[in-house]
Amino acid sequence: MRLFLSLLLFLFFAISSAQEIVVLDRESGQPIFNVAVFNKDKSKSLLTGFDGEANLSVFSSGEIIFFRHVSHAEFHATKKQILDRGSKVYLEPTKNELDEVVLSVSKFEQERNLVPQKVVTINQKDILTSAPQTSADLLESTGQVYIQKSQLGGGSPMIRGFATNRLLITVDGVRMNTAIFRGGNVQNVISVDPLSVERTEVVLGPGSIIFGSDAIGGVINFFTLTPAFSVAKGGNFSGRAYTRYATANEEKSGHLDISYGRREWSFLTSASYSDFGHMRMGSHGPEEYLRPDYAVRRDGRDFMVENKDPKVQKPTGYEQLNLLQKIRFKPTEEYDFSLGIIYSTTSNFPRYDRLYRKRDGVLRAAEWYYGPQEWLQTNLQLDKVGNGRFYDEAKFTAAYQYFEESRNDRGYGEEVLFHTREKVNAYSLNLDFEKKFRKSSLFYGGEYVFNRVNSAGSEQNIVTGETNPGASRYPDNSSWESLAAYSNFQWELNPELTLQTGARYNYILLDATFDEDTYDFPFSDANLRTGALTGSAGLNWQPNDILGWQLNFSTAFRAPNIDDVGKIFDSAPGLVVVPNPNLEPEKAYNAELGLRLNFDRVVQVDLAGYYTLLEDALVRRDFDLNGETTIIYRGEPSRVQAIQNSARARVYGFETGAKIRFSEKLKLTTQISVTEGEEEQDDGTTAPLRHAAPFFGNVHLVWENNNFRFDLFTEYNGEISAEELAPSERDKAYLYALNENGDPYAPEWYTLNFSSQYQLGKMWIVTASLENITDQRYRTYSSGVAAAGRNLILALQYSF
């Protein structure tokens, strides 16, 4: 009997394993993850795993099976044909990468070549290849998003001359921007774990029609890993383990994700941990970036001690933990429920650019660090498809998010450590619909967002241990609300010409009460009620397979938030920013023209030029408080400034990218971005715009076959001279190198890099990279921390 049962089990597993297939990219030979595999009526469906694997046991021998993926041409064959061909399915990459499907323009799938905006896509293969330490580094690898860093635990994106609270970040369709996103550099993007990201889409240019306030310069959309369903008997279990080490900051990172899917239920769990040491800069570059000394405290006193290796930026290290849990339930073909929980936290991390400022040769700060940056997102999403009267597909998203951050600083030789802590509870509801007609599609929906901001301050004497209440950064228990409705219409005028137009109305409510016991302001509260109407119209013209044009006009806005209205802080030595309750939304008007050329996939060129006018710009300007233009703040005379609607800004530039395929294995890609911007001053003159990045770009020469991939590439930046620095940047001369006249400027720089990847069997991938081979010493524009010097990166991934 045992022998009979053993024989049955052996036959079962033999038959089951015999029906295992793998789906591969025909050009690269690499496995393709997340390919939809289904029969004609979609009564049977599954998704390929990380290694492109799928089990066809649910399909009958003569049944036609379809294979569909966003970046590959659809393929179909019978099960018998597939097994007879060696159980391998090869998918052809789409002839034009613009044929991909994107979600970021309407929240529903649209063919990329029908979208008038420029969208940059980063997939899992790109992430594995670039091996980014954070999501900020992931965005930087595109060559189209510029990243500023004030410290190692940071990364503030710049897109087309705009940054911080003029860019919108979403994660799984949920707005990440809060009411305290500031005009100064923000580091919230590092809370998104790049190893848990399935796909990233970056919309270059305004996106207020769909996403509302803040989407002036662009929209960054992260889509995290999605658990896959399976019709295999007993379900399907898969996972991935990943580890990485980098020499420049002695990074040690580990990641694990596990997925289990059945016909109606699927689960995914992901965890990542990173330990970053102090960053070592390069050997060849400005001496101003070196770290010759740093502060320590011994025997109750602060001392400046010599840094044994001035190229090591002490202190910059920190730790980070990221967790993700997804649950999906699909009871019928119509309904798809998804619950997502994301959690991220860091250790304390130093604000490095504040720790090397000096006054008369003495460090100004003994301590300056951010407390743990915590972020929790829970979102419940419902997708319903059908053929209803008013919609063909509906999406409902309800989300709750919790954000916590703190700032802690103590002057050199001082005994008082100042603390401020901010907590934001954010709630949002989104309801989105799509209705398709014969040659057109209508997208419409509504949104509600509510933010509750709690802020507290304290002053701790580190000698006596005594703690007293202190000034908070923001008015405590303040709130910010947004209500909106939108519609977006896509119409195929003819097979060559598509029109997309839309409109959105937003109504904003802000309430804040100021602490009269702490500050003597000439006002006690701020109650803002304001609305904004935005619109867009874009054309796509594809007269032939070679040429494609995009023309887009759009408006965008950013409503004042709690940070604009109610913040008090020191922005630079001798400057203090105070609240201003009399603000209105800033508005942007944008025009963009794009050109795509595709010569039989051998040469592809993508060009885009744009012009954006920003009216009633919310900028920091000199201000008076009860008639006083200077006040004492934390013991130092400081000039008073406030956020005001007092400027007009113009931003213009162009982006160009090209891909040349010399053979099936060898290709060259390049990307160049040029941005110019100017801002009106109070005296009627113009000055350079703060967030207009220097000329930057990259060139990659890539060779790859079935198992190997080699990438020799360079990244480069142009110079921003002393005359081209924005006035606010001139106030922070300590960030920059000095020219022959002793004036601050941002030097040009380049890096030469090499990365390699080897596929070892079906389960192992080995990555080895050597970055900044010539050991250049540089800082990206406006950054407070120097980038890595020569850096060896080793990574290993195992999939199961």
C-alpha cells in the first residue's frame, strides 16, 4: 500500500513539474515577472512568478493560452504546443517602449503613446540593475529627476525647476504629501523601500487635474509589490531574498519578500533593513567639502577634535527598517479587494549640513539631528469592473496615514537641547471611474483629504536634565482639508490623432490657532478658505511609425498649507521665518511640445521642450512683525522673513533622450536635461530660481546576453557660477565650493561607473558595480553632503 501511495505521489509531482513553464524576454533571455496567463474567456488565469515561472496544470491540452505583459507583445498558443517547444514561452518586447501601459495620468490603464504628458517608467529590472540605497537614489538613476541631499538620510527630488511641496508623491495611489510638506528640502521619499517597489512612474510637468494641490512640477507615483493569484492546486508559493554591501558608507542591507496565492486569495509580506555608516567622499575635488574636524562632548564640555580622515563625513550614518503587508481577495471577476499596510522607520539621523557651519572658526552646532522618521500607511482599495451605465471600471480607495518627525539641535558650548516634534494624521477617500465609448474614454472622480497636525516643542538642559516646554514648529492641533471633483476625457479624433482634455475644482480649508503665550504675533489664528480651478488639453499626433508629436497645455496650483501659514524656524544663520496667515494659492501655467522618433527600433529619440509660468508664487521674503524687522531668536539677532504671495517665476527648458541599438546585445542610451528659471524680486529685478537644477545627464553603454549584463556609464553635471546662484543659496555659502574670488559656486563634475550582473541558473542573480571609478569629490547642487567616492557595490538575489 505504501509503495502504491508513493508511486501515486511520484506520478503527481512528475506530471505537475512537467507542466511548469518559464516566460522569457526574447531579446535578453531574462525571465519576465507578472505576465498574465489566461484562457479565452478568462475563467482560468494566473501570473508568472519572479523567475517567469507558471504552472499550466489547470489548462487542458488543446486549450489556447494567452500571455500578456505591459512591455511585451501578446502571445498565444495551445498548452500542447508550449510543452512541445520545451516549456518555454518567448515574448517580443514592444516595438516602441511608448506602447507600454501607464496609470499615472488618469489612475486607469492608458496606452503610453496616447498620453500627452511625458512619463518616465522604472520597473523591477531597472531597480535590480541600479541597486539604489534609497528611493531617492532610484529616482536619480533615471537621469531625469535631480536629487538634493542635506544629509545621507535624505533625498529631495527636483523636476523641471520645481521641488519639495511643488512636487506630489503618491504610493499605491495614495497622496503622501502632507500639510507640513515644506518649501525647504524634504526627505520623505526615503520612507519608500525601493526593494518593495514593483513599478515607478514619474509624470514630468503639471498633474493637478488628477492629483490636485502640489502637482506643479510633476508627480512621482510608486506602486509597491502586488500579490498574485494562482489557480494551481494547493496555491502558489514564491519569494525573494536579497542582500547588498557598499564600501563608500559600509552599507549593509537585507530584504525578504514572500508571496502566496490561491484562486481567490493572495498574500505578500516584505521586509527590508539597512545599516548605513558614515559616507566617504572622493579624493579629487574642492577642499571646501572636506571634514577636518567635528564636535564631541567629554566630561561635560564640547570639544572640536581632528578628523583622522577628512574625507569621511562624520556623522552621517543611520539605520532604516521597511515593512509591507498586502492581502488581496477576488471573489469574482468583477470585484478585487486589496488591503495594504506599509511601515517605515529610521534611527536618529544627523542633519549633516548644519554640523559643519562655523562662526569665527568655531562650529555653530554641537548636535543637530532628526529623530526617527516614522510613516505608516494603511489603504483599502476596491476595483470593480463591468459594463455599467455610468462606468466600466470603478476604483475606491480609503487610506489612513501617520507621519512623525522631530528636530533636535544644540549650539556648540550650550547646555540647552531644543526639541520639536510633529505628528500628522492623514485621512483620504478617492472614488474614480472610467467609462469607455467607441472611440473615446471618460475618466472622472472625487477626492477628500483631511490632515490633523500636532506639534510640540521642549527645551532640555543636558547638564541638569531639566525639561521645560518650548516653542513648537507649527500651531498645534491645526487642520488642512481638501475637497475636489475632476473629469478627464480622451477622444480618438482619427487613427493618427488623439485629444485629451480635463478639468478639476478644488476647495481648501485651513484652520490654525497660534500660541499667544509663546509669541507676540499681531494675529491669533488663521482660517483659510480658498478654491482653485485647473484645466488641461493635450494632443498626440502619430502620422506614421517613425514620427510622433505631443502638444500639451495645462494649469496647476498649490494651496497654502500649515507649513506656509504657521511655521517658525531658522532658515539660515541670522534669518528667522515667522507665520503669515494672509496667503492665497499659487498658480502655474504650462506649455509643452514633445517629439518622438523611432527608426525601426535601431535609433529612438525623445525630445521635449517646456515653459511654465508661476503666478502668486509662495516664496520667502523679508517681513516685519509688529513693525520689527529683526528679532532675537534662540539668543541670536535674526532678520524676519515669511512666506508671501510676492513673486512670479518662469521656468523653461528641454529634455532629450536617445537609444541606439548597435546589435541585439549592444546598445547605447543617453539622457540630457537643461532647466533655466528666474524669479521676480521685490525691487522688480529677476534672480535665478532656487530649484532650477544645473545641466545634467548620463550615457550608458550596455551589453547583455542571456546570463550577463555589463553597463559602462557616466553621469555628469554642469556648473552653476556664483552669479547664477539663487539669493537664498548665496545665504548658505557653507554648502558650496569657492571660486578664485572667494564667492560660492557649484562646480561641474562627472563620474565614470561600471556595473555587471550575472544570472546564475534560474534562482540566483549576482550584481557587482564599481561607481565613481576616478574617485571624484563632488556635491550635487544645493546639497549639504558630498556624494560617495569610489564605491564597490556587491549584491546577491535568490528567488524561490
